[in-house]
Amino acid sequence: MCDLNGFPITTYDSELKIWSGGSEQSYFNDDLTVGQIIFKQLQREPQRIFQISHTENTRLTRWQMLQNAAKVSCYLRANNFITTTIETTDIVGIMARNSTHLAAIAYGCLFNGTPFHAVNPNVETKIVSDLFAITKPRIICCDAKDYRKVNEIAKSLDAQVIIIDGQVEGITNILDLLQVKLSESYEPTKFKRGIDRTMAILCSSGTTGTPKAVTISNSRKLFQAYSYLNADDVQYAPSTLDWLTGLLSLVTAGVYGTVRLISKETFSTAHFLDMCDHHGITWTVLANSHVAMLANAPDLQARQLLSLRHLLFAGGHCLVGTLEKMQSFLQAKGILRNAYGFTELGTVASSNYKVDSKPTSVGRLMANIRMRIVDDEGRNLGPKETGELFCHNGQTWQGYYGNPKATAEIQDPAGWFHTGDVGYFDDDNYLYIVERKKDMLKYLGMMYYPHEVEEVIAQMRNVAEVCVFGIWNETEGDAAAAAIVAKPGSQLLASQVQEFVRNNIPVQYKQLNGGIQIVQQLAKSANGKVNRQAVKAAYLNESQHCNLTSKQ
């Protein structure tokens, strides 16, 4: 539910101390799965281009995508894939990049009511093995370049391997499945209350430990906030299917009939601008670090982004200076929007349409989302009071697959997600995220958050990216340390950063007592989010190397 300007509406109940997004009903029957909805959409204007692969130079019409996905579904049926309850339903594993036939595998699973479990192809083999050991897929789909990594895991699970991109001699290929003749009477599988069935299994961010297998239902909340999309839009997201943003772009393209633009390459500013130039991207969802890369690109010109009407970013905050710079390249306000959500919620919780006037906010709540701010004693807090965010989306969640203990830790019996994020609402009902609760540090007996120090350092004109973390010792606690990426062509010294922080932060416990390193890049997770723990590990490794060198 939005106001006349198209901005989300959020109201506050001062008695219950609960914030609520607007109320919105779905147009779709609760018995329909997302697969059934997409099946119908793909039948409309069948000769329209539905998907373009920039790296492979392929194009598929809606009719071709429909046929390919239906053939994948038929293959699952021929192999007796069971689709009864979540406990007994067979699962397809996916570990692949965004190549031409990945969508056919995913849509084919949706048509059949078969959940797919997507794992990022860039994570360590042990994590892939641990995750698939939870869901035990009967089929694992991967790219040829990852076959060796997947093959041993598949053997341990007695699972079949199907190659999506490339060729491996003697191994079933997606092209083999697409040779099958499709019956004219084919229809997707039907269910009672298909809305509650598990559609996909993704991975949690892994910022607080080993990624978990997160179930995502057929809820309409994944796509209903994007009903402004239509057949004239060209959508692009660099995320693979294991991230919520990757699933979001896959589903919204199918539901609203947009052109789905894909690429096997990881995000880079040059590659993104090349795709904008060739295909006229109108809608994209990026990581916050991608926005920083774009804004600080030395040769970026406004004309290169003229096609953009929606530039969403998520996964963390962007510095105010970066947002202002990014906005200067866009043709209108409201194009650049920050979003907040988490995989377990299965949707975006809030969106900020006023980045220009409230740049540090993650916006107002989306439709049918409720939020509480809770202190350490479990009491609800009011506006401008900081505490942990509890979030409710009003739908059934099947939890972490095979992990009821972890499920109970994040969602209480009343359905509230305990996010682990610390934040507050202002008097205009705009939400602000202070920091991950577990990122809170203590030095000389005083608590602080890395984000507080990062915001100060980011004000330096030669700073492109910054990550602050704690270096612990038992007598003082977590001393703040910083890894910093300088803007291209600039000269930045650690001593300059040290002095700037000293002049702008009056308290001793927030000083960079742990040290400073100027680095070429910050370690990031597969979806582009800065991985604070990995940055810290690299910092410590370099510090140890420097110490050894100085002693020799």
C-alpha cells in the first residue's frame, strides 16, 4: 500500500508500540503456486523476447522459455519426483551461474511443485557439501566448470548430476532434457493452498556463521511490491539464485513479463555500463558495494544511466557522500532506493524512496509488514529509541530446512522474527539500521558499533570504501581497526585517517587504536556484501607478515 506519490505508508500504534506497513490483498487465489502464475504469464504474447544473455549472446522468447521449463518439469515427473509434504518432497540442488538455461531449471521446478535448493558456486566445497547434506537433493544441477566439486558430493548422496552450462562427456546435459517432445496437454502441478508450500531453499548470508538452508514459500510477498513492472522493463540482477535478490529477479520477470537480462560475469562497473548501453536496463537491484563502485567510477557519465528508472540496493548502508554522488548521475529523484530485508522473511521489509532527504534510512515498511523495536528485557520501545528489530510478515514459514533449533532461535511462537539487527524509527516512521547486534564492540568498558567510526572516515574525500572491526586483547577489549580503499588516483595515508578520526571523534574508545591499512579492495561475500570477518582476517594476516618482515 502506497500514498499518492507511490511511497510506502507506515503507521505507528502508540499503545502497542508496533509499526505497520499498509494492508494489501493479493490478486491471486491461495491455491496457486508461483509456478502456475508464471506459466500463465509466459503464454501471453508468446513471441516477445523474455530473456537475453549478454555474455552468451542468446535470446529466448516467452514461448521458448515456457516450453523449456515444461520439459524440465516432465523430466522430474518421469523420474518420480514426489511433491506431497515438505518432509517427503524431493529436492533439486542448483549450484550455477546465470547462464541461458538456468531459468528453465528453476521454472521447471516451480511448475512441478519441486523445491530447488540453490547454493553459490563460489563457496568452499565443504560448505556446499554441508548444505546439500541437509536437503539431500536427488538431482544436482551445475556448470561444467564445477563438475569436479559437485561430483563427489553427488556420489555421497547418490544423486544424479545435470550440467547446465558447458559439456562433460558422459554426463546428462540440460540440452538432453530439452530434446523431449512436450505433450500439448501439459499443465503445472496443482495443490491445495499452494501459497504455503516451499518454493525454494536459499542460503542465509553467513555473516554470523555457516550458512543455513532457508525455506522460501510461494507467498505473493516476494513479488507484489514490484507490480509497477511491465513488459517494457528490462531487469538485471547480478545475484545468483542462492540469494533472495536473485530469486526476486527470476520470479518478478516471470510474473510481470519483463525482459530478463542475465550475465555469467560477476559485477563490474564496466560490464554493467556496457549492458546499460546495449540493452537499456530499466530496473536493477545491486549490493550497496556495487553502488559505491558505480558512484566512484572515474569515467561514469549520466548519459550511460539514462535508461534506469529503478536502482535498488540492499545488503548494507551506503555512505551519504556516495549516495549524493550516485544521485547526481540519475535523471530523477526516487530512482535510487535503499531496501532492507533478510532471507528468512522472504521479501523486502522496507524501502526508502527518499534517499535524497533521508539518506541514512532504509525507509518505510512494505505492505503487510509489522515491526517492533525491543530492548534487552523484551519491552517494546517507541520512536527514536534503539533496540533489536522484531519483524512479522503475516505468513507461514517452514523455517531452516532440517534445523528446528535454529528456527526456534530466530522466530518465536507468535511468528516474530528476531532479526539480530539494531535500529530505530524516527518521528516520520522511517526505519534506521544502526548495526548488527553481534557486531557491537566494547573497548575500555565502553560499547560502540563499527558503523559509527565508518561514517566518520567516509567523510574523507579520498575514501572510496571503509570497513571497521575490533582487534581484541584481554586488558582493553575491542580496539577499532580500519581497512580502507582509496578512491582511484588519490593518495591516502594511514596517518591522515588517524588524524581525521582524532579530530572528529572526541572519545578515546572510538579511536583507531587497532591500526589502519590502506588496501586495494575489501573482501566481500558472493552477493557483494562486505564480509567484515574476512576483511579482519586479511588485516591480521598482513599485520603478521609486516611484523615478521620487520624482525628479519
